[in-house]
Amino acid sequence: MSEHTPSSSRRVFVQGLGAMAGAAAWPVWAQANEVKVGFLLPLTGSFAESGQLIKMAVEMAIDEINASGGIKSLKGAKLVGVYGNSTSVDEANTETNRMISRDKVSAIVGAYSSGATISSTVIAERNKVPYLVPNALADEITSRGLKFVFKTVPHFSQFATNSGELVSQLSGGAAKTCALVRENNFFGNVVSREFNKHIGNYGLRILKDNVFPANPTSFEDVILSLKRDNPDVVFAAGEPSSITLLFKQLAELKYWPKMGWVGLGGGYTNPTTWSNLGKLGDGVIVVNDWFPDIKLPGSKEANERFKKRSGGKDMLGNANTTYAGVHILRAALEKAASTDGSAIRDALANLDLVTGPQSFMYERVKFDQTGFMPRSTLVAAQVKAGQSQVIWPTAYQTTKAVWPVTR
């Protein structure tokens, strides 16, 4: 797969929720009427809102799977979600051990942050429990030689390479300078590392890396720095609460970059962010792996089902990737016809799905030898009146970008 341009063709979505990968014969020793799956989510703390949206998506997928007959190769065994909090590395480790030793989960899905994922996957690997990663983005998750870890989302590095290509194309090469605005946390630090490593390949020079602390009370220093440096483009990462405060102060201090503002990742796609900001968010370009209006079969329908559960919020901010991940795991369970971790691991390693419920965001599900799914891609959308419309790449585009964005 090219990191930058997805395949121009898409297969037609022809299978419903009940049609998945072929199942092996029913083993006499697998008699369970349920399959327990562990989900590591930030259910409390500063990321709790995102965690609760992800949990809604998990429950939606489990309900759909169980209503359609459960795991048919296991005589209709029902999926049962076991939830663990993952607000820190230590907590994620504790919860992973608990799920494996006490709850006897057959697989784990998580965790929200890369730090918690990098640590907890080692525990799962040691216990031969397959671990599906639909949220965390660190490249190193699948570069450590682990055999039970499978990652369905893009790498951190793709945010830098895809964002650079996007801005280069939109500006026709006219954009020459940029600035970073990011939180002093794992995600923000890796954003800095990857942009410093790659963005120069797209004719862009970073004028300053503006860092803010967790739970900031003011962005005045950051905004004054941006005013002094006057970059063509700002690339930014953060969580909904910090983004809300930042944009309110951008308006108060009357600052906007010369060409545009590009938001990166889950905080900038969380529906709460845009409902908080209203018109203050108009024109922002957001880079993530999926948006509800993307030109993919089943996307709008999946999003509408989710909105009925969420009180009208779109299936963004990692809810979409986790929902798809549950259906991918279901396909592996069907193929394995077993609750044994090694059997499920082998089924995941040999999946090759081009139709099914996960097709609303993935053209093809097939993992490479490292456990990474190369066909996972990033797309860009532009916000207007709180809604994101896909602008890039053209294969997925539903509207043309407004560029430059002036205020």
C-alpha cells in the first residue's frame, strides 16, 4: 500500500452482518456458549468522554453480532465484553493481567493511548492472548517482533507524511513554513518527532514546536508565539477540552495562520470538539482515518446506527475504528472456531477480508508479518457548521477544499 494514496477502486459491499470468513470444523472441546473479549478503554479521567463513545461502539458491534447468530462456528456462542480502565500505563497493565487471569478473556482490544498499548501488549504476548489495536498509533507497536499483536490503524509517521502531501497539493507548493501546536504527552511528543523527521520532504520548514501542558488554563503564550513567527500553516494535536479553549482564545486574540489550520487525530475528530466550537471551527482541516460521509459502502448507515445510541454524535474519535475492530475479531473467531488464544492468533494472521461490516472503512483487512494492516489509510476532511466533509484524497472526496482558509 502507498502511505499516501489509497486504491482508486472499492469492492462492492455485498455481505451483511452474518457473512464472514469461512469457519473451520467444530472442535469437540470448545463447548462454551460465550466468548469473553476484554476492552481496555479510558472510562474515567480526562479521556473519559472518548472512552464512553468507544464503549458505545463496542456495544453496538457486540449487539449486532449476537443478534445475527453469534459466533456460528462455535454453535452461536455470544460475545461478552469485559471492560477495563486504561487511564495510565500502570492501570492498563493491572487490568490486562486481571482480564487474562480472572476473567479468562479469549482476546483483548485496546488500549486508547500508545503508551498503555505498548506496555499491555507485552503482557498479552507473554500469556499468548491475541491483542487487537484499533486506536493507538505508535509505529513501534508492531515493530517489536510480537506475534499476538495486530494493529488496524495507521502509524504515527503517516500523520506527518500524509499531512505534508495534503498541504503541498492544496497550496501548489506555495506553503513553505509551518508551526506545531501540541500537548506535552506521548501523542504530542511523537507528533513532534515524526513531523521533524518527515515534513521537510514536502517543502515545509517548522518555525517552532509550540508545546502546552495537560489541562492548560491559557494559550496566550502559544498564540503570541504564532503571531511572531507567522507560519503559513499550523499543524496541531490535542484533546477536546484543550482544543475548545485554544480556539476561543484564537478568536479573542484575533490570530489565524496565513493559509490554514490542520488538526491531527482523535481530539480533532471528536464530535464534542465541534459541538463545543460551532462556527469557530469552520475551515479547519482534520486528518484522521475515517469520516461519516466518506465514499465507502455502508459508512453513512453505520454512522446513523451509532447516532441513535449516542444522542446524535457521529461515530468518530476512535469509536469507528473500535467498532470495525470488533467485527474483524468476530471474523477471526469464526475462522478459528475456537476460543484458544493461539488459534485466534493464527486466524487473525491469515485473515483476508474484502467484504463484511468492517468494509465501511477498510477496503481490505490483511495483516503483514509484523501484525500491521498496510491498507489502513488517512484521509482529510474540512469542518463547516460542525460537520466534517472529506476533501482528500480524491478517491474519497465528497466536497472540494476551501484553501487558503482566511479569517
